[in-house]
Amino acid sequence: MVTGVPDGLTARVPVPSDLDDVFELLAAQQQDLHDDVDITRPDLEAEWSRPSFDLATDAVLVADDTGPVGFVEVFGTVISGGVHPRAQHRGVGGWLLDWGIRHLREGGASTVGVSAPDLDDGLQSLLQARGFTRDYESWFFWQALGPGSDAPDAPPLRDVRIPDGLRVRNPDLSTDGRALYDVIETAFSEWPGRDPSTFEDWCAFNLEHDELEPATSWLVLDEDGTAIAAALSPTDRGWGWLSELAVRADRRGQGLGSLLLQQCLHSYRDLGLHTGGLATDSRTGARALYERNGFVVQRSFTRWTLPLS
């Protein structure tokens, strides 16, 4: 049992069997804030399955007499979690945030980051009160691909022209994992302040994600068969979600990002999906690419950071 929680609440170490309760808690918070839910159960399951994440030491679950009302986890230098709407204004969010900061400080971290929805005034006030400052912006984008979508209509999909000498194919998840990781992780490691990911953690969160769809994921190979660009797309709720898109540094500026993006959108439509979505942030410089391809901002977030040393 964890001590020091606000009156009427208890806190304890979560266990794997709490996954459904935590998912419902986080989904309820998103529904209350955005009138929509984007997290899925497999998302949370993939997070908890990363080898370097220890549920017993890196997370806390808060409950009242009705059940779980708050959850926080720490991975790398990032704190994430949520508070159920029925437990708002009871000090849960502040207690969870302080637990995460203390956990990172005790682990020797030099900084801590929290991504806050721009609609969440309460969380932003907490972060400011703890001395956090704004670091960078991030966005969820979406576009409609067919009937049944709530997203704005997008321009017609363009034909995909594959440059001479290159080959585009769906990845074989049993053999292409290292090539996918090398392209994506190398590209993403260029972002300032990003926590690196091990191959094992990356595979657990991406390739072993229950909703990853090989038919909507793509690998670009050069003349020698070397991977130079890649895209991964889970699918759920009628959505195709572009979770990862990267082009090797020396092959940028050749239209491969747009090629992969259009390839994904065509494959979403081929599967009968009605909406395409993705996330990016201001460190990548990719917002203009997505807007040129018909995506519009659905939600916006701010990453807040706090130095710990």
C-alpha cells in the first residue's frame, strides 16, 4: 500500500489484472475531455508489455470506495496517466504528478516531461504550479476516407508513383523487424530531448501491438534491398492510424514521405476504413507534409518539461 494519498483514497501498486480498469479510467477521462476516445485496450497492453517497464515499480493506481479513479506510469523520463471524471477536484491529479516527479528524481533523471491536452486547463495549472515550462507542441490529425467518418473531407487520393529503382512492399513482421527499427529509431533519435528506445521495447510497443496491420504498413527498399523508409499502421474502430513514418536522412527531399503517406491512405481505403489519423509534433517539421496530404488538426497538446537537477 502506498501512503500519503488524499483523504478517502488509497493507492497501491497495479497488477496486470488491473488493465481493464485502467483502460476504462483513461477512456472515461478522454470521453469527458474530448467527447471521444482514442486510446484502445491494446495500446495500454502494448505499453505494459515493454521489457524495460516494470508495473510493480513504475506505476501507481489510486482508488476510492467505488473503484480505481487515478493512474500514473513513468517510462523513460515521461509521466503519463489520468484521473476519472468522478474524482476531479479531490487532489488526485496533483498527488499522481508529485509521485511521478519523485520517482524520476529518485531514479536519477535530470528532467521530466508531461504531455498535456490543450483543453485540459486543470493539468496545465498543476504543471505550472510545479515549475514546468512549455517545451514543444504536438497534434493529432485526421481526414475522412469514406462514409461513417466524423473527420473533415479530404481531397481525392493521388496515384502513387514509385521512383525507378525502388521497391515498396508490406513488411514481413517476422523478418523485417530490425530493418523497420533501424530506419524509424534512427530518424526519431534526431529529435531533441527524445528518450531512445531499445529494440525489445520498440518491438513490444509496435510490432507486437495487437492492432498492427501489415496490410497497411509499408517498407521502401533501395536498389540493394536496403530499407530507406518505413510506415507502421495499426487499425481499429474503422480507423487507420499512422503510428510511425520515417525516411532515412540521406533519402529525404525525394518525396518518399508523401509516397508512404499516400500508400497508407490507399491501403486504408482498400480495407474499407473510413478515417485516417496520425500524430506528430513541432520537432519533426512534418506538419506541412500532412496538411498537404489532406490532414487537419483534430486535437492539440503541449509537452511540458521540468529540470530535476
